[in-house]
Amino acid sequence: MLSRSQHTFTVGRAASMRRLRRRVAGSARLYCSTNGCASFLEVDVDGHEAVCPVCGYRRRLS
């Protein structure tokens, strides 16, 4: 019975992680997340690049 409860726990956790990923992917704000930086990126006026105001990380947007 122990293996069944472990299986149920793993399946529940996997579903929870998928739900969390979908929620993050659907948000309009981009996280920096470089070297532990947890700030949001600011999109430039042209909309081609996002910049972190804290660490200066730049990310090209498609």
C-alpha cells in the first residue's frame, strides 16, 4: 500500500506543477530570474527587448 500512496502523491504533485507552469506562462509579466534575481523585466518602447532594472539583464522578444 505504500507504493500506491507514493504514486498518488507523485501524480498530484506533477499536476500541481503543470498548473503552476500554465499560470506563469499565461501572465503578461516576464521574470528576470538570472542568478537569483526575482524582479520583473520592463519592455522597451519598441517592444523588441525587455530589460531588468536591477541587474541589467536583456532579453530579446519575438
